[in-house]
Amino acid sequence: MLKISLIATLLLSISMTSFADTAISKDLRPSAQLNTSIERLPLPPTPGNMKLPEFGQGIIGWGTGPDGAEKRLNNITAQDVDGFKHQGVSLEMVQTWQKFYENETLRNPGNPAAPLRAKLMKKIAELW
């Protein structure tokens, strides 16, 4: 009887663990939060058609992820914006990137950097 009880306890424990893993993995999947009724906008232009990391991290300085975007949002200055102008960034580019990230915020709530990048681009436009 003790043997059967131990086996039953072990099987119950395994099934509960599997259930917990499944429930957690569903919560972590970004695609589970994707709003398919909102289309992804095309990537906006960059100066000289440079790659996104060169533009975002190199020129704008938004770093990586939400922490990098928030840090840049909190320390962007009008002097920085003047520097962007000399590197080929236009106000139209900034506004287009703002719209892109506002759309991404709605389309993919699982992207934590998108709302911060949208706010950053808005602030840059205001400092223009």
C-alpha cells in the first residue's frame, strides 16, 4: 500500500509541475500578446539607410531594451538633438519612428521597449 501511495504522490507531483510549466510558458510567450488586428508598420527610414542598431544605439543612443530607452528618455537634451541633425536625422524621421513605436506599443504589448522609445522620439521632436 505504501508503494502505491508513493507512486500516486509522485505522479501527481509530476503532473502538477508540468501544468505549472505550461501555464508559465504561455504567459511568457510574446506572440500570445500580439494583437493581430493591428498591422506592423514598415521600418521607418534612417540616415543613409543605416541599420537599425547603428541608428538607435549609435545615433539616438536608446541602448537596448526598456532600461536603455528609459535612461535615454530621462537624459536627452536639446544639444543631443542638434547633434542628430548633423548626423542626417530629420524631424520627419523622428516623427515617423515615434508613430512606428506607438503602433508597436498597441500591436505588441509584450514589447516593453516600444512605449519608452515612442516617448523618447516624441521628446526629441519636442526639442527639435
